[in-house]
Amino acid sequence: MTKPAVVTGIEALRGALAELRRADESIGFVPTMGALHEGHARLIEVARRDCEHVVVSIFVNPLQFDRRDDLDRYPRTLGADVEICGSLGVDFVFAPSAAEMYPTEPACVVDVHRLGDHLCGAFRPGHFRGVATVVMKLFQIVQADRAYFGEKDAQQLAIIRRMVRDLDVPVEIVGVPTVREGDGLALSSRNRLLSAGERSKAIALFKALESVRHAIAAGEHDAAALVRAAAATIPADPAIRLEYLQIVEPEELQPVSAVTGPVIVAGAMWVGTTRLIDNIRTSQS
Amino acid sequence: MTKPAVVTGIEALRGALAELRRADESIGFVPTMGALHEGHARLIEVARRDCEHVVVSIFVNPLQFDRRDDLDRYPRTLGADVEICGSLGVDFVFAPSAAEMYPTEPACVVDVHRLGDHLCGAFRPGHFRGVATVVMKLFQIVQADRAYFGEKDAQQLAIIRRMVRDLDVPVEIVGVPTVREGDGLALSSRNRLLSAGERSKAIALFKALESVRHAIAAGEHDAAALVRAAAATIPADPAIRLEYLQIVEPEELQPVSAVTGPVIVAGAMWVGTTRLIDNIRTSQS
């Protein structure tokens, strides 16, 4: 285990990476907001296997938070994150300040149009424009050969794939399957905000998604009926609130009325003051 | 004079340019919509002087035309353009089809917010979003060291500079002064749409802009008064219509009420069915 270089300046990172590129060595990139967990570790491991060098960015991007309290409360654990990166053979941790990334309020941003209309996009105005914009900036700074994203953030992954295609960004996007706890809970930096009692309730979202998979396998294809039945599996508990549960096609994330091909079933659920998301992919059996 | 390679495919161009980059040779990029004239030639000459290789793109970008008739009528002279590029030592002419650049309608685009609110942006809805999006795509495809833009398109140049800064695009933007005819008319691909009679009337726009320069030098700093006096210099002629004449600060292109520092004075004027633009830079004397 060698210590990764922690770089906070854009030009410093560019300079270091330019040397690697001149030597024609491949660069894998894992953009994160820190508070690293096993899900991120999986992304880094895949990047490590594919590429000669790995860059992990740690930046809690203010542009993608629609609520100030959520931004303030987002876990920040840089010291521990750098340790984890070191143990996984990461070469560079890029940890810029907000002032380094946004010296002035950006006028030019990446808009995502209809891809942000549904799922989380419907509940977090401007969120995916903020995500697309910061990821575009990071792509321009790192100029990696490949970038790694978790499938847990399905809408984010679909939007990044589309952005790369629409704007011809020279990077290969690699989606990595969601890492789950033993009971199925998707790993998330936000899980550490849950109390023990909340943690046990959090599994309801994954169970609801799985119920859709089973109902499709059993022959139910009507989206409204599937969603209704799935929502009914969520326990009546004042600490839990299902924000949405929706079935969409995997390309443009538009809602389907009937399941006749591959779909993404995605949901968001509040447990106390913590918002969790999850999704599964399935298709008509 | 060697013939430039004419490339129509994105991947073919990427492949050819990757070789140059591996050899650490510099690439200059001149994006155009074709119908090349002396103004473009100046851009190419500057690029030629600065860089080891020069790429000229020729693409009439449908995304930036708000009017279908204007898109259809825009001059297209590929054969002559390639000749000119050859005579100027261009290495690659990139001339993609619309289907190559937009295989599907783009969902992710570059928005320019307030930078598109005034000047031409106020009269051509979506125009600068289309410009920023196609230039971003071309930057991603060519990955040049430097890109060259004419100062004649002042709003475009300011927006591209801002896009590169806001999104950290690794390219240096070089602005090149407007090339003018003997009487001062700014060179434009659209000039070739003018009849001889219209050509002689077209100079009124530049004369109006110059009158603002003189009035500022003479001590007038009130923007409204300056614009009023300049508009009054435009001959009363049914073939001529001033679309706008505006004084803005050079960074974010917001209108000023008083000239207290450097400004851009910009205008658009219709001569018959042809729309011409021009601008000058000046400052309080």
C-alpha cells in the first residue's frame, strides 16, 4: 500500500496526469462525493483492474443539492476516505474546494432536458443539471480513458451515458452493479446517517422493488398495478415515507404503462430525515 | 500546397489526431460553417503560425438556426472551401453530416443562461445554446490545444470563452480581430447573399457603430443617448432595418447605462432578406 497523492488544485492534477498520458498509460476515474463505503471500493477495484492509474475525486458538489440542509448534513470523512483509497491502490485523490471548482457562479452548464423529468429528477429540481455539469467538469479535468459509476444511481448513470454520447466526450462509461448488505440494503453514504432502528426499517424499499420483480415474473405487466402492489408492501410507519416508486424504460427513463421489455424499477424513500434511493433492472419474463 | 485530408467521420478524425497527440504535436482548430472568406483565412493563418497542425471544421449546424429558411439559404461551398484550406496549409478538413453529428436528437446540451439574454440572443431563441453545444462537441472530438474564433461574432466568442472556463475544457481560446473590406464592412459568409445595391447599403451598420466610438471620445457616456444618436445615422431606406444596437460590458454581455469602462457596441441589421452583424470594442477615453 502506497499513499495516494492528495491534490486539491485543478492545474496541479492536470500537470501530474499529463505526464501519464504522454507515457500512453491508461487512466481510470471514479468520481465520488466521499464518505466512501464498500460500493465505492467496488468501483475502485474495477478501475484498478482495468487501468494503469486510478484517480478518485472527492467533492461534495453544491450545484446538485436542491436543499441547503441536505448539503450541510452530507457526511464528510476525507481522512478515512484517503486511507481507503490508499488501501485500494489509488494513485491520486482529487479533493478540490468549492472555490476551486466554482470560482464564479457558472453561466454555462449542461442541461439534461427530459432525462431529468421523472424519478429523482421530479423531486430534486436542478439536481441532475448539477450532476451533469460537475461530471462534465471533472471529465475535462481528468481526461480519463474510463470512468466508473454505480448502478445504484440509475438515473445519474443513464444521464452520464447520454451526456457522453450527445456531447462526444472521449471517455468510456462503465456501470458497476450495486453492492448490497446481507439483507439487500443498497450501500450508500447516507446509510451512516441512519439510527439502528431506522436501519432496520430501511430495507422496506428494496423489498418493494423485489416484489415488483416477482410480480412481473408471475405475469403482471400493468405498471400501475405493479406499483400499487409494491407500495402496499411498505409498512405503515410514521418514520417511513415512500417518495416515489416508478417503472421506466432504461434509455430515456420515461415511464412505461406496461412492462413489455427491459425496465428499471426505481424508488426513493425517506427514513426519518434521511432519503434513500434504490433500483433494480428487470424485463418481461 | 498539399491537399488537406477531408474527413467526414468522428472516429476517423479522432484516430488521425490521436497519432499527432501521441507524437506530442500541437493542434490548432478553426470551427466554421464553411463559405470561407478572408476572415476565416485570417483565423487559419493565425492557427497555422501557432500550431504544428491545423484542423478546420465545416459544419452548418442545424441546432443553432432558429429559422428553417435561414438554414436552407445558408451558403454551402465545400469544394471551394477545401481549395482555400489547401492553399493555407490546413491538414484536416472535418466535414461531418448532420446525421454524424446528431444521430439522435440531443438530450444533453450546453445552456448559456444570462449570456444569451441580450444582443443576438434576444432575437434568436436557442441560437447560442446550439452554438455552445456544437462547439463543445467539436472540442471533444478534436481535443485541440488552441481554437480560433473571430471577434466579429462577439457574443459567440464571449460565450465560448465562458463555457471553456465554466466547464474546464482543456483548450486555449484565441480571439482574432475582425477582417473588413476597404470601406469597413465586416467580412461575413452572408455578404455573398447581398445584391450589389444591398452591398452598398450594408455599410450603414459599421458607420453607426463608429459613430458611437466618436461620440464616446467626444465625451458622451450615456448609453441611451449614444444608441439613439447612432440609430439616427442609419438611412431611412425600406430595404434596411436595424434589429438592435446595444452597448454591453465585455464579460457577461449585460447592457450598461453609462460607458465607464471597456464596452462592446454591437448591432444587427437586415439588408433585404439578409441579416448582418458587427461590433466594435471601445472604452471611455
